[in-house]
Amino acid sequence: MMNRRAVLSLSSVAIATSVAGCTGLRTRLRELRLGKPVRRVAADWQPAPGQWPMDGYDHARTKSNPFATPPRTEPEPAWTYDESGGVDSLVVIDGTVFVRTESALAAVDATDGSERWRRPRDGSGSLKYVAGRLYDIRDHSLRALDPDGTEQWSTALDEAYYFLLERDGWVMLCARDSVIRLHADTGDVVSEAERDAYGPATDGGLVYAGKFDVSAFEFEDGEFVTQWTADDEEAYESAASVVYSGDRLYRVERTFPSRESIRLTVYDATDGSQLTTVPFDRTPLSPAADGNSVYVSSSILTAGSVGADGRLVALSEDGDERWRFDPGAGLRSPVVADGTVYVGPFANDRVPLVAFDAATGEELWRREVPGTPELAVAGDTLYVGTSDGVHALREASQP
């Protein structure tokens, strides 16, 4: 005869199973009602030459463009697009620079900086381009647009989602404790699951993500299924998006909840085992990786001291230091192309935009910029978004 606790336990299991079954049934009914998505982006979609389609360049978040040849010698401004409201986000797609501000979304000709079109917007947002579609991501909404500015659909969201992946007909929006799946043709929410999918990175296979414990997820039948979770006895949380490069994961971490210890941890992407950790005395921002080195910038992020100190460090794939730049002020995340590392100030006006030789750390050139710049490299151009607009920098013309 079962006791009361056993009966209650079985009842809880039955209720949970019933709820899960109902949730799954509702999901399947929504899928049937909406139909199979016509738009299908392959899991291994990659940017093409002439593109910088998102903040981290690609879904692996490497911030490294293998096709670009931006200026290694002192550049000259090819053009400037004036935008007094400042630049929140910019992406470059096939001859067009898309610029997001607090009040507008604009398309600018990458050759001469002339404005092609402009749409009013309310509030800050970030841009991401995937396979012919431009996404305008805000705290509680998502817009899907054609490159000519035509809106395909718009979806209001209950929560703030900052990380977007698209695969096999579905758009996934990821947060610290949930993933929602949208129909790529309509923007309708199809399902929601409790998953810690913060800061995801992928090369088209497994998806690596997690605010607290980094996990590898397989994408099966429109849902994230856990394959492994890294085993760490210490309580660390992610301080930036994970970066995937060369079967390694690079993850900026800090102790939780004290946040006193800060490190970069290198994981084996095949099983989640820790390969090495590199301690930092300033908070690193999301690193860049080019297959040879990992470039990590840092800054003070405490209230009242943001940007007061920081440095840039170049590490081997195994975490050994190769060179460093120590300006005594905070630095934004670097970007990499054609053997050159570009980095600018983070929340201060004491550091210029600086270009370094990626292998040696030799300084190639520097240029003053206001605020914290948004950087993108595509073709032969370094695009710099600042508080006063977008500046296109190219090699100086030869006499």
C-alpha cells in the first residue's frame, strides 16, 4: 500500500506528463495550422564575400572576416554618413550598409555613402542579416525585412531576446532561461521551451550556449536537445557570448554571484572538457578568433568606473599570451581581417581606434574616434559607426 508521499509523487509525475503532452499537442497543432515553412536556411549558412552580416560576423561569433582586405596602412575617409543620433548597429551586405539608430533604420550605398532609403524607428535596436533577410531586433519585438526595406512580418514579444539563430524554416530567439521558435514565413510563435541558451554560437552543427553552464545542443524537430553540459564544480556565469573556433569554445566567465574572479575558459567543443583557463583582472568582452589566435579586450565595468582601465591581449588557441596592448583605458571587442586586428575605446575618449599586425602586435596606425565605435570589415573597407555617423575607411590613394 502506497503512503501519502508516494501517491503525491505519482500524481505530480502524471500532471507534469499531462502538461508536457498538452504543450506538445498545442505545438503540433500550431505547426499544422501554419504549414511547413517555405523559407529554409541551411544549418551551415555562412556569410559571403563583401558581407559583415551581424555583430560577431558569423554564427560562430568569431568577429573575423576571411574575405576582407581592409586598410593596414594609414587610411583615408572614403565617405562619411552623418547621423547625429549615433549608431547602435551596422551590417554590410553586397554593397549596402544598413545603419540602425534610436530613431531610424537606413540603407547607405557602400561605394559613396549616399542614402538609398530610410525608415523611422522608435527605440534602440540591433541588426542581423541571414540569407537575404534583414532582422531588426528590439527588446520586445522582431521585424523581418527585405534588403529594400519592405517589411515581411513583425512580431511583438513578451520578453527581451537579443540572440537570434535561423535554421531549417525556424527562427530561434534565445535568452538566459528560454528559447522561442518562430515560423520563418510568418513570424508566428510556434513553441517556447525552458532552456539556458544565452549567447549561442554554432558552425552549423551543434549549438553552444549557456549563461551559467555551457551546453551543446542538437537541433532536432525544431527544438534544442542537450547533448552535453560542461562539468564545472565552481559557480561561474558567462560574461559574454561564447565563441566557436577550431573545435574550441572560448567563453568569458566570472564567479557567481560575487563576480570577484574573472577568466577566459577554453573548452573542447566535442565533449565540454576544460582545456585551460586564463585569469583577467579586468572584465573581458567577447573575444575574436581567426584560427591562429584569440584576441581578448577588457574594461572595468563597475558603476562609476566603466571604461577607466583595460587592455587587449593576443593569445594562442591554448591560452598562451603572444602580445598585448595596454593603454590604461577600456577597449571594445576587436575585429579581425587579413592579418590585422582593429580595436577602439569602450566608454571613454582616451583611446583611439588602433590597427595592429595580428601576428606580432606591431601598431600599424591609429585614428581618433568619439565614444564606443561599432566596427565592421567588408571588402577593402573598415566601417566605423560612432556617435556622429558612419565613416568608411580605405587605403590612402597612391600618388
